[in-house]
Amino acid sequence: MNSCARRLYRTIAIFAVLGIAVSSVSLDHHFRKSKTSFCDFGQSFNCDIVNRSEYSTVAGVPVALIGILGYAALLAFATFYRAKAETPLILVAASLAGLGFALYLTYVEKFILATWCILCLSSLMLIFIISVLSLLLVRQLKQPEAA
């Protein structure tokens, strides 16, 4: 594995750790009973509205917990399983699936809830970056190494 691929894996891992952190804060806000002022900037930006809406769970599982598990899986593939030949494609597939889910949630924020969550938008940015890095990783590893 060349040094560029190693840097890409390391950068993906760093962004996955950031994703775990953002999702963990979001999960904390999901379960809080009282209103918080963490992300309350009126009706347009309010994490409480988003994190406690009917769209904040999938089959009873908080979306933020799904995020934590997804980012943890990306972290595991970018670190412990990076030597496996199929890992770059798994990273692409998983990150693009996460990006698709994040875009759906962004649609819900914009057109259904009519309010934004800074944590959700941060997670969207992180999974977008991981997706781009994963695509670059696949491209990098397909190139023949210079002799």
C-alpha cells in the first residue's frame, strides 16, 4: 500500500471519529427531556425540534445511534480492516449509503420540519467528505504503482 493510500485511510478514520462525536452529541440531545439552547436559533435552526421529531427514529432506533454505528463501521474498515482487498469498495458503498440517508434526512429538515439542525448538517458534511475520500482511495489503489 502506498503512502497516499495510507494517508487517505488515516483521514477517513479521523473524519469517522468526528462523525461518532457529532452523532453522540446528537444522541444525547435526542434523549434529553428538557429543552436545550445548544442549537436553538429560533424556528429555522433548532436541533431539539429535529432530534425529537417523529423522523428522529427508524423502527424505534434513534437516527443518531444509527450514525454512531455507521461511523464506527467506517472507522473499523479504515483502520483494522484496511489490509483487505475489498475494504476500499466497502468504504465507498457504506459511505455512499450513509450519504444517501443523510441527504434524505436533510430533505426532511428542509421540506417537512422546516428547520435545520447544526449537528445533522455537520454529520452530512462529514459523510460527504468520507464518501469523496473513499472514492479517491479506490481510484488511488487502481492506479499501478510507479516502479
